[in-house]
Amino acid sequence: MRVVLQRSKEASVTIGGSVCGAIEHGFVLLVGLTHDDTDADAEYAAKKIAGLRLFEDEEGKMNRSIGETGGQVLSISQFTLYGDSRKGRRPSFIEAARPEHAEPLYDHFNEQLRSHGLTVETGRFGAMMDVALVNDGPVTLIIESK
């Protein structure tokens, strides 16, 4: 499992001209899954993300978690995170999990984030989406379960 996390001041996802998910401040998560990812991988990533201290405290140090700041999560499925562009000009996506494996696991990941007390908005699995965000910092991390 691979998650690109971006701290944001605001973000939204639009499908076909309609906003289907939006947050004020928090994290935008681009979530990629591969064939051998399991529920345990999703649970690990959710716990890690919920506990990361990436927001400033009163002294300006990154010392507060998303839950401590009342932040929200915008979670977007993104199979292209497992694209391999080492050969040729067209990336290979054979490492990305098939939808029948990835979608339930993506849903489980989002439920795990909610179980940590986070508000989670999402796009729609497999849809073409327009994602807008105001990156805060910028602060960007890559979380991998393996």
C-alpha cells in the first residue's frame, strides 16, 4: 500500500462538474494498492496517518496530529501510484491491484481512518476525478505499508 499524503488548507474532488467530497483543512491522501495488500496494511497505514504529528503547535513546531487540530481527510483512490515508468514511454500498471481487490481494501482503509475519529471524504473509486487543493507548507509524505 502506498499513500501520498499532502497537508492542505482546503481541498475538493469533483466528478462530472459536481463536488462529491470537500474538506477545509487536513490531509489529502492519494491511495494506491497493490496485489498483495491486506486489511493489516490498510490498518497500519490508517493508524500511522492518524498519529502523524504534522501540524504546528503554539511554538510553531510540527507537534500536533490531525485529530488534535480538528482536521479532515480527503481520500482519493489512485492506481497510478503503482505505475512503473522505468522502461519506454508508457507506464506499466501491472503492480496496481485489480479493482475487485482494491476497492474493498480502499473502503476498509477509509473506515479505519474513521475509527480513529477522523472525518473522511472521498472521491469515487475508478472515476475520472478533478482534485483541487491548496497545499499547506508544502508538507508531503509517502506512507508505505511494506
